[in-house]
Amino acid sequence: MSKYRSHNCNALRKKNVGNDVLLSGWINKKRDHGNILFIDLRDNYGITQCIIDKKNPQFNELEKIQLETVIKIDGNVVNRSVETINNEIDTGEIEVSIKSYEVLGNCKELPLPVFSDQEYSEEIRLKYRFLDLRRKKIHDNILLRSKVISFIRNEMSKMGFLEFQTPILTSSSPEGARDFLVPSRLNPGKFYALPQAPQQFKQLIMVSGFDKYFQIAPCFRDEDARADRSPGEFYQLDLEMSFVEQQDVFNVVENLLLSTFKKFSDKKIKKDKFPKISYSEALLKYGSDKPDLRNPLIINDVTEIFLRDDVSFDIFKKLVKSGSKVRCIVTKNTKDKPRKFFDNIDKWAKDQGASGLAYFTFEQGVSAKGPIGKFFSKEALEEIMKKTEAKIGDSIFLACEKKDRVEKITSLARDRIAQDLKLIDENTFAFCWIVDYPMYEKDEISKKIKFSHNPFSMPQGDLDQINFEKPLDILAYQYDIVCNGIELSSGAIRNHIPELMYKLFSIVGYKKEEVNEKFSGMINALSYGAPPHGGIAPGIDRIVMLLANEKNIREVTMFPMNQNAQDLMMNAPSEVSDNQLKELSISLKLKK
């Protein structure tokens, strides 16, 4: 028995009644009933109620003690009376009568109460994260994270994957985000980069002859914070496999995610076999490559209908003739919804920067009720109904913008309308694969061709059949796994052919010499017999966020940074001394 405890604060039961015990932990709550003081003692494992009688010479001292003080209690286990049993805690049938106590760690006045569910500002929570982590909800989230990671490790081992660690200090690489750079003291003027992902290294592991690799990998990206993305650093399940096709990767990931989500959540999974949706289909039907498939609403393209002579809605007709697209969302059986419902959606769309959402309702006799209903003939309405599978009593919302813009607004509108109509089953996980990504895309600002995804991906099709003169038509073996509208991971079948890599990089402006310089390790390795290989890297933080039913990734991260990538608790980033800069051969020239 330790000098601090014979049991933890979740261990005692009725069978322990009469036993002398030692407990140590934090004072979670106190309830003073005059002659009796009740103390909820908390540790990592749970809570035990302790009592002290006024006759005890330490009563007055304990009565004044600050919450969250760490104490050791020497006491005796006793039964609670039937009417005082607490079924909300595992130890609720017993309590510990305090004989004596000892303060192990004093506590100052608290900047936020640990036992409260009250919300506090991000600044307070992150500055005192060690206190925030004591709060039950956050504490349980972090425990869940630990259990999930352990489970994933075990499952990966069962599937024959070996865990390896890859370097943290490496070279800068165009992964899509800004690198964090680390100056080299021994090589003045040169910098390491913290890895955005272990991309090149995991491919090199495959070239080295290892068949299946995984790692719970730290990744570093100098990018802005989002609800589902931490600024600075995050963790992913990085995995790679040799001699595989796309479906082989899918099988591994589906098995892993199904077993993990079924283990740690009671929510149902919509489909055990994850649907595959092409990138182009996702943008058309959902307006996004991160669709929430819990939402039954589908977007349809009805652009051609506005070229009909019997459609006189001139605003849309003129926009269509100038290259805009018309996309629509049909809502089932909404004929009885008040005018306010439709107007609120229209107003919301305008608040998002769109021109609004036109709407009408299909009525008996194939007519249209609503602000723009009069602009459509019966035949035009019938064509819309056929194309969208709309019925009498359904309503339709229409948006007309340039392609990228109309996809964005209809995607947002799809989510907003579904929320208003309460169409989303919050007790469900809906997974899907997004496949057939384009290899390249055109930068909207520079108008230059760039990689749309991972630059080390394999293009689809027979290599001698690919038309490199039309790069925007080339599809890649690239894929995303999405759950409830959140992208969990991107992955790809890798390009393992050096000459093909030179060709693909040349399209985005890289000369052969530049490729050799930036990716010397990989190019060199691929020249010595590289197997076909592929992989993926699901985000650990996002997986746990979904399992914990949280909306923000901060709630499942032990020590997150704020929106400006600052660690308020440790005061990072911080200034360094002139001597440190001198050792690194660095001088600062800050903007005024």
C-alpha cells in the first residue's frame, strides 16, 4: 500500500464497509451542514464522498480549506443510508468517515471553478488549461483520446502493420500549407522544416522493403485555426502499404473506423460499406467534397431549363447566358410552411454574400406558388419535377451564380435548410469516400496550374494514354474519407515512377533539376526498385472529436493553441536572446 492511498477514488464499494482506507485527491465540492461537512474527493478515476463530524478536532480547518486543494484522507468506509445513495457515481452506496487528513498541495483562489459546466473565454481556459483539464467533460475527453489511440494501435498490429517513427527535423516540402522552419546552428543560413506529414518518409519505408507501416504521427502546419483543425500541430494515423490498389486501402480504413466507432460510441453507423462518390458528383449533388450524408437533401442542376422559351424569369436567364449555373434544392412536403420560413432562408443566403435564393412550391394542377412561380409554364414545371423528382406539395430553392460560387452557396443552403427542417439524425455516423480527384487545378489568382491534392499521387489510366496536354482533365488515384461533413483524411496511391514524376511536376513549372533538389531522397530511392504503394492518414483529433460529440477540436486536445497559434499557458512563441540568435547566425528585421 502506498503512503498516499490504499484505493483510488472510484474503487470503494459496499464490500469495503468497515475497512480503514487512505484516499488522496482534489477537493471537488464541499457541503457544510453545520455539524457535518461533506467533501467530494476526486482523482483521475472518480469521486468518493467523505464526511467529517464537528467533534473531529480537524473539522474547523477542513471547513475553511480551498476547493481543488490536494489532500490525503485517513478514514473508515461506512454505508450510506438508503435515501442518500447517489446512483450517479460508482461509489454512491458508501462514504468515508474522516479520522484525519493532510494537505498535500495547497490551492490558490481559482480563476475558473473546476466543478462547474459554465463556459469561459478561450483565453482563460487555455491560460489555465491544467485547471480546465480537471473539469469532468474535458477530462473524460482526454481519457477517451488515450483509449482510442491504444485501441487503434492494437487494431493496426492485428492487421499486420508495423509501427515506426519518422524524423521530426526534415526538409521543406510543398505539402499545401506553410512550413514551420527551424534554423540549423551547425549549418548557418540553412533550415530544417517540421513535417507537415511524414509523406516522403513513409514512401521511403515502402521502398526499403517493409510491407505495412503505421505511426501516430505529429504533424506541423503553419495555418489558420478552424473548428476541426488545430493551428500549429495535430496528430494523424499515418499508414502506408506496398503492392496495393485503391480498394485495398479502403478495406483497411473501413475495418478500422467501423471497429473504432462501434467500440467507443453508441451511435448507429448509416452504412457499414462506405459509399464511393466521385469528386465531380459530390460538387454537383452536395456542393462540397465534404458532404454530410446524414442530410437527405440533394442539389440538382437545372440550368438548361432556363434556356426554355416558356420560362420568363429574366434575371436568371441573363445570368445563364453569361455562363452562370442554376442549382436547386427540393424540400419534401413543405407546402404548409409559413412564408417566413422561405423568406428567412432567402435572407440568410443574402447574408452569406449570395444574391439570394429564389423559391416556389409545387401545387395541384402543376402550378407554382411563390414569388417567382408565375415565370414558369406548366410544361417547364413538369420538366423541373421530372429532373428533381419533386412532387406536388414540395418546395424548391434556386440559386444562380458562377459554378464555384453556386456550389458554395447551395452547399451551405443544403446544411441550413436541413437544420431548419430538423432532417439530420444526430445519433448517426455517415461515412463516405470521395474519389476521382483531378490531378491539377487552376489557381484562381495566378491562373497557373497547380496540384489539387498530393503531388506524389499516381494519375489514373494507362500511362501511354494520358493526355498531358490537357492537365485539368487528368484524374488521380486520390481519395478522402468523410464523416458527417468532416474530412477525416486524404490519401492516394503513390507515384513510384521517377520519369512520370518529372513529367507531372513539369506541368506545374518544376524543372527536373528542381525536383531532384527538393525531393532528392525520394527520387533517388524510387530509382532503385520501388513497389507500387499507397496510403492514407486519418486525423486522430477529428476522430476523437466525433466520438466525443464535440464541435471543436480544442475540446479533445490536451494542450491546444489559441486562434493565433499561441500557447497562452507556456507563453509560446516567445522572444529569444541575442546570444541565441547569434549562435544561429540570425539577425531580426521586424516590420514596424
